[in-house]
Amino acid sequence: MFFIFDKPDNYGFWMKDMLFPLDIVWISEDYHIVHIEKNLTPETYPIIYYPGVPSKFVLEILAGQTDIHNIKIGDLIEISEN
């Protein structure tokens, strides 16, 4: 899932009602990855995870995908409308 917020902020995410583990990637207004939480399981609820720095976008992907695709903090992402 890809979340787009109106303005950058320190948005927190949790694993409430999730049925499978995720990697969560926070992305700044200028499209740089600013924080990653890996392999968050449903059992981590009610912990809320925050990036510690403002972000405008958040990407939730299947756990392990950040490692498989070598996604890391500082990477620049490209968003395509196609």
C-alpha cells in the first residue's frame, strides 16, 4: 500500500489488524527514503513505529522485500503515473 499525505510529518504506523509481516518505508517530500522498519509482524501491535524525521509518503510492502531489492535509507525513488 502506498500512502500519500498532504504535508510532511512524523507519521506513525502500527500493525493493527494485519495478517502478515511487512516492511514499512518512509519517504521524504523530495522522494528520498528516510526510514525503514523491516519484518514487522502482526504481533508487534500495539507498538507504533515512527520515522523520526518528516515524511510525506509511506510504502508498505511484504516483509523481506527491502532486503531482496537492496532498498536502503538515502535511496531516491521514482514515482511513475503509468
